[in-house]
Amino acid sequence: MRLSLRFILPLFLVLAVITWATLLLVDRFVEKWFVRDVEIRSQFVAHTLENPLLAALEAGDSQARLDSLFRSATKDERLYALAFCNPQSNMLVKSEYFPPSLNCSGDLLPAHKASGLLRFGNAPIHVSFVGVTVNNKNIGTLILVHDMSYVERRSSETKRYIFYFFALLAVVISFTTVVIAQLSWRGWINGMRAVMRGEGLLRPFSPGVSSELRPIVKDLRAMMRSLESEKAVRDEAHISWSPKSLKEILQNDLAGDEILIVSNREPYIHIRKEGKVEVQFPASGLVSALEPVMRACSGTWIAHGSGNADREFVDKKDHVQVPPDNPSYQIRRVWLTEQEEQGYYYGFSNEGLWPLCHVAHTRPVFRSKDWEAYVAVNRKFAEAIFEETKTENPVILVQDYHFALLPRMIKQRLPKASVITFWHIPWPNPEAFGICPWREEILHGMLGSSILGFHTRFHCNNFIDTVDRFMETRIDRETSTIASGGHYTAVRNYPISIEWPPRWLEGQPPIPQCQRQVRQELQIAPEVKLGVGVDRLDYTKGILERFLAVERLLELSPEFLGRFSFLQIASPSRSSIEHYKQFDQAVRQEAERINKRFGSSTYLPIHLLVEHHSPQDVFRLFRASDLCFVSSLHDGMNLVAKEFVAAREDEQGVLILSQFTGASRELPEALIVNPYDIDQCAAALQIALEMPVREQRHRMRSMRAYVAEFNVYRWAGRILIDAARMRQQHRFRERPRLGL
């Protein structure tokens, strides 16, 4: 009983303090709620009286009509009094009990506010000043006085009920405490002594442990086992995303599990030119995003060895350590014959799937021999994965549309592997995808993934709708999960990004120096504004539309002749495909045509460089330019936009961004355009060229903050955290069910 009193007395004290504080707050909250209610009611009354007021004012006997109208309105017991003032603050009419201390100006109200809670006699009142407007014409101000006595009555009742509640709560808690203490004190003491001796934790059902304590001891032991065997999966919102945090996820959440990335394009290519070998970093958004992730993960990247000197730099197992200057991971190169590359890469992947997924008005081409090569190459990469894995449950990141069949092939040999497929390009609607002759086989292969990622929620929904149309599966749209053949695939959106800060900024000259150097190289005057576009030479990038926008700008605003030039970097791509050859020729001809029309011996409106540029060179061009134009006709994300933002630590420059890119959903501060609307794009160019420095800074600062926070490490970390959760849930499901 003495112990019970020691607990009950402080409890009573705490409850008393809480009750006192609650009662103090009741008046304020009740008054606030009812004042808000009365203000809304005042607006309603004023709106109701608008037309009658106007009719009374326009009548010959307006005073009599207003008196009658106000007597009728104040029959409501809460509406104490009314008055009406004309626009010159003269009171035209007031009801019988209107307080004489109030006037049309409201000067006598507290703090000179137009509404407030006052005292009139012994009763509280609320005064509202509401302007009366009819047909967009201000006819005066209506003053409404409400009797608020009922608020005090309700506040008093509320405080009384609160006091009764806390008093009853104190009695119930005290009674329960005394009963439990008297019934269980001796058993608890004995049990705790057993636990302190170690008996309870080692033998939870030993005689020394009371029956009341046994469930707690059992839970303690289960929690200790869980802490030892399971790593808590963290919340991405509380992580500062960097290579270090990504490594921590791998070591803690994934317990150091091995990581493999599979892609067609390799991050470093050995090219022999004129008897010398140079290492190229390809112009690929996929490689730009994944390469810093792999440097943080220190895993294995499996890719097609496409360089003409690649074989000279691998070991006996076709491995090469990269980056060349500071190796931190390895590439496993897979060799393809010319026929395999032609059918799998140029044929099915880039003449079939690429135009199928990009709504860019290019007809996809499907050939059975290309499909056979696609299947064979997917199997070849699967065998390379099986050779590289050292455990039965690796984490394998399959990249892009080149390997739609690979996830299912991996699952058939490594059922415990976590296969994360990321589709870097858009996913079309079911009607568009339905023209593919091997649609079911592709969907079946992709559903071998544990996680299937897209850039946007829109593409996720398109994929789910496509599966729903063509496959027999069970779809849970609430969780975006697809069950197929006893296997579950989570369909998620993970907007990809870039590393922050980009390593390509290291050693870059200051921005003014970049601006001088680039203009000297292009032989343009220092005062000429410079726009830049950086793309692969691909028909989905909107390069022709970009040139037409420059031409339209010069047509509509000839003052920019000689004052604005546009630099287009176009990296050669898929040049063996006929459509790409034609596009290459069209781009060159269009640039030449516009230059002939508007250029001179000292000025070119368009500078076209069809050649590979290193990332360092590209970032230097970003820093030298006044604007960057990204006019993709359809793009999963487009990292060029984010790279331009990252390159501008001076917070200057303007980004013009196509609405058909995933990046447009993340960077609304850019000038968002429809690349098919040439006039709109030309107008955006003019706005960008004339935008004040202050507005440029506001826009760029906001975009830089976003890209810095949502960088590529966060993208990879989110995927790996989701994979860790799934692996943890799978381990729980594998445990034997406990009998209850």
C-alpha cells in the first residue's frame, strides 16, 4: 500500500497540473472557435442582405425600408444589432440596440481592427465589418453585432466536464494501481530476482520466474535475437546522401551482400585511335548515373566490351579494374559477335523497343532474327552473372531495355537473388506496347524482378496497365505489386539523378574564364549570348525542333542577330542504323540552311559539333553558356538538365526544358516548353536571353537545392533500402511459424 501511495500521489499532482493548464486553455480555444463561426455567419448574413439593401437604398422611402429590414434581421437572438454605413463612412441606419460607442470607422475597436470581441455592459459582443458589393459596385459597409453570452456559458460547461473527466480518470488509475500492486507485488519481486540472477533469460519457464513475468521475458529474448540477427532498415529522409551513406547501407542494411550491375554500355571504353589507346567515358545518362554508385559500392559491373582495344586490358577472366586513375571496382566485359550485336543491340533493342517506348513518331521494326539474337544475348549475360556471383542471394541491378528477359533467367538459377530492374526509358500505354510480337515474353521476363523501377509514376501505371491487359496475374494497385507464378514484383518510381557534387567540376576554371575560352574557340565576340544543347545524335532528343526554335527567334526578334549563337554538341550514336544515318544528315543540313540564311563571315547562329566530348568538356561548356535547351520529344528523365544545374555554382544561366522529360516534373523552375510548339520555344529563348540576373539566381538556387538533395546516391539508396526490406521480409517468411 505504501508503494501504491508513492505512485498515486505524484500521479495526482501531474493530473492536477494538466487539469489546471487545460482549463486555462479552454477559454482561449472555445472563444477562437466560436469567433471563427460568427465571422463566417456574418459573411453569410451580409450576403443575404445585399439585394434587399440595394432595393431599399434605391427606393424613395429608403430609411423606412432599412429600419424594417434591420428589425426583421435582428429577430435572431444571437444577432444583437445591425448598422449600415455608406462608402463615405456615414451611418445611414442602425437597429434599436446598436452600441452608441461604435462608429463606421471602427476606431474604437481593439488595435483598430475591423472585428474583435468587446464588452457591452456585462455581456460580450462580437463586431464584424463586412463590405457590401452588388454587381461589382461597393454600396457600403454592414456592421453586425453578435451577442456572445452563449460562448461563456458553453465554456463554463466545457470546463466543468473536463474537471469531472480528469477527476474520474485519477480515481480509475489509482484504483487499478492499488489492485495490481497488491495482487502482483510479491510475484514480480521474485521474478525480477530470478532475471537478475540470469535464470529468467536463460530458462524463461524456470520455477524462479513468475507467471506474470514470463511473457515479458519471452519478448525480451525475442527482441535480443532480432537485434542480433536483423539490421534495422533506415528511413531515407534522415540520411545525408553521399558515397559514405551508400556504403553504410550496403554494410548495415544489406549486411555486405555482393552487388552486381548489368548494362549494355560499359562505363569505360578503351579505344585505339591512330596507334594510341584512349579511355572514353561514354555519352550516356545511364552510365553518368550508375558509375558513381558503383564506385561507392565496389562491386562488379557486367557490360558489353564494345571498344576496339577492350580485349587488350582485361585479365584471364575478362575483368578490368576501373577507374583507371583510382580503381575502386571492376568491369566484367562480355564479348559479342558482330551478328549478335547487330541483331540484339541495333536490331531489336534500338529499331524495335526504343521507338516503341518513345512516342516520337518513328515506326518500330521487329524481325524474328533480331528477336533470336536478343534472347541469345540475354542468356549470354545471364551466364556471365552466374560466373560472377559468389553467393546464392546477391543483389543484381539490371539496367534498361536491352535486358528485358534477364530477370526471369536469373530467378530460374538464383531464386534467392534480389533482382532490381530499372527501365531508364519511358514505358508506353498498353495499346502502343501491344504491337510488339513478343509482348508476353518481354513482360514475363521483366516480372522475374523483385523490384521494377521507372522514373515516373506515370510510367509505372502504364506498365501495370500493360500487364493487366496481356498477362494472367494478380495486381494489387494499392501497393503497386504484381503476383505472377508465385513471385511478387514491386513496381516503383525512382527518379534518377546525378552525383553531387559532380566530380567533373574538379579542376574546372572559374566561370568567367570558361566563358572567355569557349567564345575564343568558337570565334564569337565576348558579348554574344551563348546557348548550349548536349545530346546523343538521336531523333528523340528534339534537335531539329531546337534549331527551328532558334530560326524562329531570329525571324521574330532580329535584334538578336549577331548577339546570340547556339552551340549543339551531338555525340554520334547508332550510326549503322539507317534511320540514324538519315537523322544525322538532316541535322547537318538544317544547321547549314539556318546558318546560310542568318549567318555571315563573322557570325554563325548555330555551331554544330558532331563528335564525342568528355564530361569535363561538357561541364566547361555548361559553365560558359547563358542558357541550356533540352527539347526531348520523349525522355525518361534526361540528366543533361540536372548536369547543367550542377555546373552553375554562380547561380546564373537559364534552363529551357521539354515538358516530355521526367526532369520537368522535378525542376518546375525551368522554362517548361512543348518542343513541338516552335513559337513557344522561340519565346522561351527570348525570355531566357532577357531574364534579369536576380530571377536567374532565384530559379537556379531552387533547382540546385533540389538536385543536391535528390542526388544519385539517394536514388540508389532508396532502391537498396527497398531491396533490404524485401530481403528481410523474405527471411521472416522463411522462418517456421510459431504455435500460439
